Amino acid sequence: MKGSSRAVITGGDGIMAVLRGLVDKAEQVVNTAVGEQIEAQRERIRGQAEQHDQWRDLAPHLATWEDDDGDAAFGVPDEADEDGRAEMLEYGTDTQPPVPLIRMGVLSQVSDIGWSLTDRFRAEGF
């Protein structure tokens, strides 16, 4: 077509199918690994809470869930009776310093997820 800026490429169906397959496999690897890491992190934070005098009785209430943005959330859910107490412990008050058990646990998790995903991708042949 004279004057057209459109290029037509044919014969790429096989390449696209391979790429789609790789993306699908990578998605499965990520979803599985992240799900396992989230569960392990909840158990780690719960275990740390059980060892801490101020957090001990809140440990059974610690949970993970998906927030409104679709991200993983850690803590004591808003609907739990102990939510206000957990927030005061985590962030402190005018008279009590914070005991950031959840935030520190999540920070350590961020680096662990990166290594875990790298290892998982290598194990899956990526």
C-alpha cells in the first residue's frame, strides 16, 4: 500500500505460541511461590508474636488477606476485636513506643521473596 505506515509480518504464530507458553508458565511459578511465601510469612510473624510478651495474646488473630487494591495484607483484620490494640502496639502511642512486629516482618519478607523467586525460576528451567 503506497503511503501506509503499517507493516504486515506473517509466519510468527509459532513464536507467539512459545512466548505465550513461557509467560503462562512464569505466571504459575510466581503465583505458587508468592502464595507459599505469604503463608510462610504469616506463620513466621505469628511465631514471633507468640514469643513477645506484648503480642502473645494477639498471635492467634494475626492473618493474611487481600486488601482493596489486591495486595497481600498482614496483621489483625479490622473486624477482629483486637484490631485497635494491635495498631497501638505496632505504631505506638503518645506514651508507648512502637513494637513494629508486623512491619519488620514484612520488610524481611520483601528480600526473601526476591531470592525465592530467583531460585524457583532457576529450578523451573528459566
